[in-house]
Amino acid sequence: MNGTDVEATPVNGRRGSAGEVARLALKLGFTAFGGPAAHIAMLHEEVVVRRKWLGEQRFLDLLGATNLIPGPNSTEMVIHVGHLRAGYAGLVAAGVCFILPAATIVLALAWLYTQYGTTPAAGWLLYGIKPVIIAVIFQALWGLGRKALKGPFLAATGVAVFALYLAGFDELLLLVAGGLLVVVVQYGRRRFRDGPGAAALLFPWLPLTATSALLQNVPVTLSRLFFLFLKIGAVLYGSGYVLLAFLRNDLVVNLGWLTDQQLLDAVAIGQFTPGPVFTTATFVGFVAGGWPGAALATIGIFLPSFLFVAAISPLVPRLRDSALLASMLDGVNVAALGLMAAVTWELGRAAVFDWLTALLALVAAVLLFRFKINSAWLVLGGGLAGLASHFLL
């Protein structure tokens, strides 16, 4: 390792203070629009290019590590940098200060939504926002797919997860099975690669997890709400948009606490605000359980990220060289893409249902793909278009 490179900073280095870490995290928390990829790009500019807190290779190592553990990647990257810069105090300061601005904004919008969300004006605003959200998710799906689908087998795995989720299978087991299947195929004996053995070993329990017995209209309790989001934060791999699959399966299909329309509204709010997409949990928690529900949902979904980063930091230099973990990551990534595609299909049918919503989705997709317009501006434009359609059409 080059002795002059800042990446030589010890994993538990004390090169800075928790205060400077907190100030940077707050800045990103208020300005980081555009989703995880944009957040990570902004973080790179701040800590590698401008402040030179760490080198390029160390930053890449941290990015690889966050892809191997559950949770929101961009939030975990901020937490990692805080830990490197100022130890455990920096770890906590970075995470809290990055999450807090978005959570506060989302909470305020959730209150306004519960007060005015059913009024005609709010309804027309969301009418224009929802198809734009579908285009934003599709763009994320397309970009991730170009990196993750590295061959026919991985593509077939993603398609299989897509179909199985639509058939009612559990999303967590699909993620686990996707990762294990790729490991078995790439490293198992020939009889697992060429025959049906791998699928028989990895998928025998999946028919038992189909959502055939729905638990609709289960009463909302704060403990159930907290542990639901704690579970999601502890097991969710992939982009923040994979959160949609978990939320829909648990809160819409199984428990009946939300409708598909409310879930789309939650995603719209999360996309329009800066910071981590996982603050959608704040919105959902407020709608389902009021102020305590918002607090518990937010704590539950982000708490595992702090624990995972603290645990994995000493192992980061070794993870990037593990072929086995790389194979597991390939499988989990394509399974996550399959889930994202399935949820996008289901939500798209609810959001795009007439010529105007179809036009808004198409225009948003063109602006995203061709001109790289910030998604927050598109969400704002979609809302204004929805309001204008109410008065002009």
C-alpha cells in the first residue's frame, strides 16, 4: 500500500472529530437528492476529492462491503466514512445526521398527507407524481440490471424470482435462494450444475411460503410495527427500491395496513425528499401508527445498518478478495432485481391507467434516460402536471 495514500488510515482511525463528520452528514442529508447512486457520488466528491479523508481504493473497498451486507447502501457508506474518520462517535454522528433531515421532512409531509391527502388537490398532485415514480424506479432497475445480469444463468435467475414473486412466494426466501443457487451452480459438483438437484435443495420450502393464507386487517401494534421494520432493515439487500417488495408483501398483502395507492404515495414522498429512500419507513410508520409509529419504524429499519457497519469494518480488506462472497452477491443482486421488476409491474398497473399518466411516465423516462434530469425535479413536475390537468382538462 502506498504510504502516502490517505487510504492507509487505520480502520478505527481518529484523524478527525465527530463534529466535522456530523456537519458533512447534515449537508448531505439536506442536499442528497436522486437516490443511492447519487448519494454515493456526492459522498465520493466530498471525502475523496475535496477533503481527502481516504483514498480511492479504500472508498471502493467500503462500497464493495456495503453490497455484501443488508441495508441501505448510501447510508452505510456515510456511516463507514464516519467510523473511519472519528471512530464509533463518528459512526453514530454520521448515520444520525444523514438520516435525520430526511426523516424530519418525510414526517412533516406524512402529517400533511394524513390531514389533506384525500382532498381533491392532493389527489390530483399524486395523480401526476405516481407515473413519474414508476419511470424513476424503471431507470434504477435498468441501470442495476446492466451491471448485475452478467450472463444467461443470472438473467434466468432474475426472471425466475420475478415470476415466483408474482405467484405469491416470500421475498426474503427468494433473495436467500437466489444467492445460494448461484453459489451452488458456480462452485458445486457437476450433479448440482447439470441436474435438478440444486433447485430441489434450495427451493423445497418455497411452496410453503406462498401467501395463500392472508392475514388481512390485523390490528396495528407498535411492537409489531417496530419488529417488522427491524426485520426489513436486517435482511434487505439491493437498492432502496427493493424495499417496495417487502413493504407491499407485509403491509399491503399480509396485514392490510396500507393500500397499493398509499404505498405509491409513500414512495413518492421518499423520492421527492433528500437523503435515504429508506425514510419511506417514517411515512409508513406515521400513516399506520401515528407519531410513535413513525419513530419506531425509522429506528427499526436503520438500526441494523449501524450494527452491521460496526461489525464488518475490520473485515473490509478481506471481503473484496473472496470469490465465494462475490458469487453470493451476484445471486442476491439478480434476485433483488427480479423483486424490483415484479413490484414495478404491480405498482405500474395502479399508477398508469389512462393516456395522461402514460404520457407522464413516458416523458419522465425520456428525460431520465436521455437528459439525466434529477428525479426530484421530475417528481415536482409530475405533481404540477397533475394539478394542471385538474383545472385544464
